Amino acid sequence: MIADRLRDFGTLGTAFELTYRPQPALWTLAFTVAVALAASLMAGARTSRIRPGDALGEAPQEGRRIGRGRLLTGLALAAVATVLSALQLGQVTDFGGQVGTLLAQFLMFALVVAAAGLVAPWAVLAAGRLVRGAVGRVSRVGGFLATANVLFNHRRFAGAVGAITLGVTLAGVVTGTQSFYDWRAAARAAGEITAGHVLLSDTGLSPELLRDGAVGLRAMPVTMDGRTTDATVVTGDVTRALGLPVRGRPLNDLREGEVALRESLAARTGAAPGTRVRIRFPGSREPATYTVAAVYRDTSELASLLFPGLDGTAAHLAGGPYLRIYTHGEAAHPAALTRQEYVGHKALENAGRNRVLPYVAVLIALFSLVAAVNGLCLALFDRGREFVGMRRLGMGRGQVTRMACWESVLTVVPVLVLALAATVWTVLVCAASEPGGLAALVSFIPFGWLAPLGAGAILAALAGSVLAVRAAMRDERQALL
């Protein structure tokens, strides 16, 4: 069902197919059972240390703090993430190359997310102490009791806090860093452009643009040696538009029957300058033979193959609209973009092609929010005797409900702030690694994702609190028995 929706959004291609194997399901089941067993053993070990008299009197059930092992573990992970961040910001080491840098960044992201989830209960505790006076003045009964509950018995809310923090922080970090990588790819592509302006989706090259040395690019699918790939057909001198390192003959010196290949395609096929390849164009029954005259560096501006126009056998394929037109002049055209404007356009294009990972992260965040709200509501439902006791002391139903709602707000809002801080942390480290990245830092923070998630979490927690309190107090007399 999810794959169908992603196809509808254009995130997945129609050729994407799902495969079903038992191994992932079995590994998931085994891992879930192992985590549940470990959690049960940890809880049982803690319970077994309680003295029988305290257990009978339920003395340690309220007001106990979460073990400091969790806090220390979270702080240790945050410290390691800080060291990795400092090494990347200071460019002390390259971590063994581009692959090592990516692994270091991934490790830093994972440590930040895990640390946020571990220290979240203490963030809620600190926030409750900070706003205790203000909340008590705003709501003298419900707000005062809510802050007292959150501060005195924050263990009660730890499970929900951890789930919300992990979900929202994961969504923020993944979507934020993906926005940065989309921008970085666009900035590097724009850095390869030597032309002054880029025209998008034009239908033809006017004589004025041709005299100005404009270069037009068209795209089409081809099959090379039995493999389907994309090709770029160039009109004009491509070296006036793009500055790319090339092995072999210059790209503006390709002749009829010659083709240039991208480095990654040449590496996969073993091709090099002088290699003969067979290329079949759309609608052609038989392939044509071409000679590889050049190999150029991978770039998002050009496809895997480059033709300097097409010969007579496929000349009809060179028609149609241009994908992009590069020009050095001051082009008076509604679609004309400067190189800086083109970075923003290209980043949006990259984001449109790379939506799968952010969608998956947000989907995980939604599951985590549902689990957290369920936990909050079940905890409220189990407090029926407490609520009925408050009613017997003279509190109205509205005051009890407002207390529960304040508890939800005091639990959810600090977590959202913590998730935003973790997102800014990871995005800042990434942005500082690229020239000009800090100037676009704010655009990398995924407010468009975090704001709906945060608002949904708060509204769901409030709605769940109201319903849970009403259900818990449905039969007050029976609850007192």
C-alpha cells in the first residue's frame, strides 16, 4: 500500500517492484522478542532489589527517578557525537576519504538521535522546573498539579517521552540532512557551469542566443550494449557552458560517429577512449556503432552519454524542446536563471527525486507518535483512583482534565524543542563543511516537516488526555472500591 502511494507521488518509478522474503520478517520478530526480553529482565532486576515491606506499601512506586545509567549513557553518546562534530568542523582529518567522511557523519547522526532519546526525560524534568512558576500562575490548580506530577514522578512519562523524541528527532535529522545533500549536489553542479544564465524548458534557440554562443541540451533514452541509459544531445559548444575534466578528445571536438561517456558508466562497462560501443536509439530496430572519444567527470548536468548532435540515421531525434539552455549574455527570458538562482531550482529538483528517505523517516515518526500518545493515554487511564480521589477533595472534572492536558503539554513541548536542537546540530555540522553552506543553514532545517509533526503530537496528546480522563472517571463509585 505504501509503495502504491509513493508511486502516485512520483517518488518511486513504475518499474519499482516489491519482493517478499521470510528472512526480514523472521529477523524482525527475533529482534523484537530479544528487545522485549532484555527490557523485562532489566525491569525485573530493578524490582527484585525492592524490599518486601516497601513493595507492600507501594512506597517506591511514586516519586522515584529514572536510573542515572540512562542519563550517563546519553551524555556519553552526546560527548562522542560532539568529538566527531568538532573533527568535521575543524577539518582535522578527512576520515580516510569521502567514504570515511560519510560514515563519520552517519555515525554522528545516529549518536545524536540516540543521545536525544536517552536524555529526553531529564530535558522534560529541566523544562518543568523552568516553567513551573509561570504555569502555576496561568492555571492555579490544573497547571500547578501538572508541574508537580511531572517533576515528582517523571518516571511515569519516560516511555512516552522516549518514543516521541526518537521519532521526531529521526525525522528532523534525516529530512534536514537530506535537504543539505540536495543543496550540496545543486551547488556543485552550478559550480561546473561557466555560462552566465540558464534557461529552462525552452522550445528553441533564437538566432540572438546562437550568436551569443548559447548551448542547448536535450535528453533521450538510449540502449548501449543492451543496457538502457539516458543520453544528452548537445547543440553548440558544450565547453562554453560547462567546465568538466575530460579524458580523451575535448567535448567540443567530437566528430560524427563519436560519443562521450560519464566516468561511472565507463567504469561499469569497461569502456575507455577508443572503445567501440553499440547504441540503439528509440524507434530503431538495429543499433549503430559509435566510438568512445572522451570520458567526462560525473555531473548532474549531463546524462551518462553525450552526443554532439546526431548523424543522419537519428537526426529526427534531435528535435523537440530543450531541457536547458546555457548562455553568457543577459538573456531577456522569463525562465532565465542566474547561477545562484539555479542552485535553488536544482536543489528542489534533487529533493523531488530523493523523497523516499524523508517519507520513510516521517512515517517512522508517525508510528512513534502513535505509540507515545497511546502510552500517555494508558497511563492516564490507570490513574482512575487518583482522579476520583481528587474529585472527592473538591476538584471539578474540568480541573482534573486541565491537569492531564497540562501534563501532556509539559511532556511533549520540551521533547519537540530537544528534537529541533538535535536537528540544528546535525545540519550545522553538515553546512559548515561546504563553502556557502552556513548562509543557507535555515533553509536546511525542515520546519515544513517538524511543525506538522509537533502540532499533531500536541493535539493528539491533548485529545487523548481528555478522552482518557473521561474514561477513567466514568464510574467514580466503582473506582473507589
